[in-house]
Amino acid sequence: MTHAGGYVADSRIRAIEWLPWVLAVICFFAAPTYVPLGSYVLTMIIFALSLDLILGYGGIITLGHSAYFGAGAYAAGIFAARVTGEPLLGLLVGTLAAGLLGLITGLIILRTRGLALLMLTLAITSLCLEVANKATDWTGGADGLGGFKVQPILGLFKFDFLGKTAYLYCLVVLFLCWWLVRRLVYSPFGASLTGVRENNVRMHAVGAPVYQRLVISYTISAAMAGLGGALLTQTTQFVGLKVLGFELSGELMVMLILGGVGRIYGAFVGPLAYLVAQDYLAKQFPEYWYFGIGAMLVLVVMFARGGILGIIDALIARVRSRPS
């Protein structure tokens, strides 16, 4: 049974939900030249999942989510450069660093709503960007941080120049993130988040700990975003200021809108559609590819409020409504 806001009472995994994973494995073997792009797509899906948790389910509007993605990316890079290049430890460090930043900032900004909250998220991103730019001894400043080496995963799987290990590494991490988000969304905690988004006043009236739930979800979201950032650092073995830029937050929002906000698989479809379209348009029309992306977004916003998944739902409903 599906409730308003996307909460589904039946948490059992349906057969169709295995389709993305089957397609990901097929792409690994069928399109080896696109494996590096595939690794980036998988990383951005993790990032989009983290944003959807607070935006699609918690109703927390933010344009500064790249602060946590960048915090995780830089934490993993600094850890690899100064301590050890062990990848799993690096992922943990990046996740914890971003989660701690999310907890500290969430305790402050989630006391506000609307425009004030939006401005505070932008301010936090600006501060993180300036710190990374000025702390050149640690971050490399405008030149970025590189020159570190990531060790083989579990001491067995080396990162090859074709990107195959990186792709499978990203796929496994994405699967774990999907499992976690899915468990949260289909739990009473996820239902309460949806309730906060739909009617904040009513949730207060029934005695729900609204502020506490929002802080917890925001911290989990920030930690997951940092995990994605750490993953990007390890698979590219470089981190620069772009991971903290406003442009990345804007692109992430576009990806989520394209796929469908408040839908777990909207975070899968959106980044895939956006990045594949970007790759194609940049090759075919290098000077005007932004126009193509903008036109695609306008069409989706005007004619498909539920994103690409909304279009698919409408088509399925139309087919089912036809007389046999």
C-alpha cells in the first residue's frame, strides 16, 4: 500500500527493484569504455540519495549539500596523504568527518525554516569553501590535493587504470547505502519524517520529537554525502575545490528533480539521465550543452512534476486503465 508522500507500508523488496543492479552489472561487461563515467554516476547516485533523504522525505530545503560531500572528500584525501591510503579506513574517516559537520551545523540551522534555513546552508558551504581554499598546507588550495596513493581494497584489489575496480567498489558501496536508505524510509522513522514534511504543526501536536528527528536525518544525510565525496577522492586520487562549489549543489538538485524527488529510485534515474545527457551533449555541442540540460529540466518541471519516474508511472497507469 502506498501512502501520501511516498511512504510504502510494505517494505518487502519487489522484483523490479533488482533491475538497477542487474543493469549496472551488464553495463560493466557490455560497455567497458564507459566504466570511468559509470563510477562517477554511481558516486553521484550516493550523493543524490543523501539529499533525497532530507529533501524528499524530511522536507529540508538546502542548496549547500556540497559542504558535506566536500568535507568527506577532503577528509579522505588528507587521511590518505598524511596517514595511510587504506581505502576502507579512508571511507570511514570521510563519513565520520561529514557526519560530525552535519550534526554540528544541523543543530543550528534546523532551528530555522524557509528562506533563513536556505541562506544558512549557503553560508556553511561558503565557509567550508574558504577554509579549503586558504588551508593550502592541508588541502592544496586552488591547486587541489593529489599525489597520494590509495592502497588495494582489502589488500587484494588494486585500482587499475581502466577503472574496473573503482566501478565495482562504487557499486558495492552504493548497494549498502541503498539498503540503509530503504530501511530508513520504510521504517517508522521514515514515516515520521514524511509526516514532518507533510504537516509540521500536526506532528508537534501529537508529541513527535520533530527537531530531534530532523537533526538525526540531517546527520545521516551529511554522513552519506561525505561517504560519496570520500569515494570520489579515492577513485580519482585527487580532490579539488569543485567538490565544495555551489555549482555541484545546483547540479545535484537538478539531478534529483529530473529523477523524482521523494522517490528512492529518483536518485538513481536523475544522476544517470543528467550525466549521460551531459556527456553526449558536451561531445556533440561543446558550446551549447548547458542549453540542452536547461531545456530538459524545463520540460520535466512543466510537464512531469514527478520527474522521469512520474512519466513512467503515468504511462504504466495509462496502459493498465485501457480495457483488455
